[in-house]
Amino acid sequence: MNWNSPLLQPAPHIPPVPKEQAQRLYPKMRWQILESTFIGYATFYFVRNNLPIVSREMGISLHYSMEQVGNILAATAISYGVGKLFMGAWSDRSNPRYFMPLGLVLTAICNFAFGAVSSYHVQLALWALNGLVQSMGWAPCGRSLGHWYSVNERGTMFAFWNVAQNVGGGLTGLLVAYSTVLLGWRSAFYVPGVLAILCAIYLLIRLRDTPQSVGLPPIEEWRNDYPAGTRKDAEQELGTRDLLTNYIFKNGYLWLFAFANFFVYIARYAMLDWGPTYLKEVKHASLGEGGVSTAALEFSAIFSTILMGWLSDKLGGRRGMISVLCMIPVLLSYLGIIYGPPGKLWISLGLFGVIGFFVYPTVLLLVVSALDFTSKKAVGTAAGFLGLFGYLGRTVEGEGIGVLVQHYGWAVALHAVVIAVVLGIALLLFTWKLSPHSAGRSGSRYGCAPGGTSRVSELCTTSRRTGKEPSTSPSASTNNDSRAPLWARHSMLGVFSSSTLPLKVCRPASAASKNFR
């Protein structure tokens, strides 16, 4: 299937430049890609997170109920989640230099139109459409970083880049709050829209596709950093069916990460979507103080996201363990918001900062974990799959909190968020022992995990040569998989019992023999 116009298709490879020139050009281009994707993704937040900050003022002006505001938030969440999956698959077969600016232009148009109308149903449709085109932001960034930074530096570099959402989200809180004070609530959509158009022009100038499209070798070759069991010539683009079927839907690890992401996103967005309104209604905060709450959530995560990403690399990719430890303070902070002393706005703002400090590293590490268990050619699709579940969680949060607050009050709504956080921690506990090597510790008839170990490579080769299921007995594997029950060895649930049990995480052997990774 070819969804792309010639302009959006991946940039063709050009003849390699001389080795000396490549050594000079590679560091410069890596910085250019990191810089442009950072600024571009931060700008997407200007035209995504602006609504929650002025939702109360807009609702009062247009006579919307709390439930109607929740419906708008839920509409954009579900469209964004669905869009992340399909735009991710599209982006993996596209040129980020044109794909990402196109998304910014389209989301700017949605913001201009949303701010100009006063009809509830029109605004509902426009913000749902905005969510769809917003999903054109993360995937091209993931594709770019996956091609310009190798696996062993992935946690650190993705952590640094991921700060873009905190910078963008935090600046949005300040920009929107104070432009609304000066120019009215409709300016909360006009001003960010103009900035999005300007950033789209900047991306056209600075962003590039793969290293080979500018005459440089693949990142694995340049850094001599090949994931174990991966061929050095694994650079062929994947077909859409191959991406979705063999790299996503048959990947048991991704399903676990996705279900955990559902609940983590409820914890992440509960205070982003409803925090300013909660503070205004319960703590009697001003519009400016409501904007500060968003900035506190976002800016507090900058240092922690980089730290936890770096730490996950140093611990051999034990991203699940770090995620569990991060979610415990998030749980305690929500309990503090519920049971803290009334009238103490500064305590609530501090707890907002604690939530941001610990929840954003978990969001990042779940995505990086998913990328650890798939191919760099499927980065956007894998992230989109997790994003689909994450924004389903945000949909439930956006709609659910609105309904619960309107009928039962804030205390009941916040207790529901606490339950979601507990469920998220419970699922993350099953990822405690997972690392990028886990997918490579056992083999099955489903071929080889991208980035798996040489043991998997051996098992896959045996499977292709003999046509038989490779042995997973203790004599053939060091993790004693044969002791696991049948359901654990041959179903997705196997990941729940041990980080080393075999899962259908990879491509069928017939496909692997054609393009082995």
C-alpha cells in the first residue's frame, strides 16, 4: 500500500560522501535533527494543550456545562489516540521534513477555526479533527531519532528530546493564561496558531530524513553499535501490512506496555486537563495561577526525565523497574491533593510539581521500552500503538472526570484517578525485569526480535532451516523456559509471569528469511 504523494515519501538514499567528510558532518547533522524535532514537537503543544487552560472561561462565555467541556476534551483524546497509530504507520513510510510541518499547518488551521466559532457541535468536531492532525507530531520525531541515534544511547537521547513536551506544555500554560488576560479567551487559539505556522516554515528549512538521504552511513555503522543478533544491512523500509501485523499486533510486549500506558495517561492528564479548573473552583485560584499549575506540572519534569532516561541506560535498559518506582510518588501526590489541608494553594501547586516530576519519566520509559522491542523501521508505529491506548485512557479521564465532578463532586473524581494509578502500578510491576535483551532470550516459530540477542539469531536460523519449533529446554536456553506452564510459554500472558518467557514478539520466519533483522 502506498499512501504517500511523491513529496511525502521517504527521501531516497544518495551516494555516500567521503569518510572524512562524514566524520565532520555526522555530529552536526545529529544536533540539527535533535534541535529541529525538539522545537517542532514543543510547538505542537502550543496548539494542543491550550484548551484546558481556558476551558472554564470559554465554558462560561459560551454557556457550556462541565460535561460538554469534558466531551470536547474526550473527542480530541480519542481522535489523537487513533491518529497516533495510523499516522505512526504512515510516518514510518514518510519523509519527516515534510510530514511534520504539514501536521503543524493543519493543526494551526483547526485552532484558528475553533477560536472563531461559538457552536458547541462545530467546536466538538474541530477539536476532534485537531486531535487527529496533532498525531502527526510524535511519529516523525521518533522516526528521525531512531535513525540518527543508536540503541545504546536511546534512553538518554529520547529523554533529552522528550523534555520538548514539558517545555512546550509549560510555556503553553504561561502563554495562554496571559494572552487570555490581555486579549480574551479566543486569543488562546489564535496566538499559538500563528506560532505553529512559523515553526512549520522553520522545519522545512532544518529537518532532514535518514542519514543515507544526506550521504551518510546508517547510525549503527557510524557508531559501530549494532544490536546483538541484528544484521548490518537491515535498512529496508517495511510495508504497512508487515509493520502492523508482524511488528505490532503479534508483539506481546507491546500489548503489556500499551495496557500500562492506558492508566499512566490517566495519571498524567488528570491534572493537565482538569487541574486549572479544579484549582479555580476548589482552591479559588486566579486564571494566572491556573496557568502556573500547568507550568509546574511540565517544568518539574525536565530534570527528572533526562535523569531517569540516562539511568535506564546505565541499568542495562531496566526501564520497567524505574517506571514502577516513579509511579509510587505520583500515587502519594494524588492522595495529598485529596486529603491535604483546605485553602493551601501552594501545597497543591507543589504536589502538581511532584506529579509532573515522576509521571513524565514513566511516560517516556514506556515508549522507549516499546522501541527496544521492535525495529527502528517501526518506531512511529510502535509509539502510535502505545499512544492509542494512552489516549483511550485520556478519553476516559476527560469524559469521566467531567461527569463525576458534575454529579458527585471533585473528591469522587480524584479517588477514581487514584484507582487508575494503582492499576497502572500493578501492570508496571510485570515489566520490572524487562530489558532490551529480554526479547532475545527465547525463540519460537515467530522468528527474530529486532535488536534481539545472538541466541535468538541462532534459534531463528535453526527454525528457518529445519521448519521446526526450536528447542527452549534448559539445555538450549539459560533461562529454564521449559519450567513455565503451557499458557505462559505460548500466549501473550507469558510476559506476566516472567521477563524471560517466550512471546510472539517478532516476524514470522518466512518474512525474517527475506529481510532478517
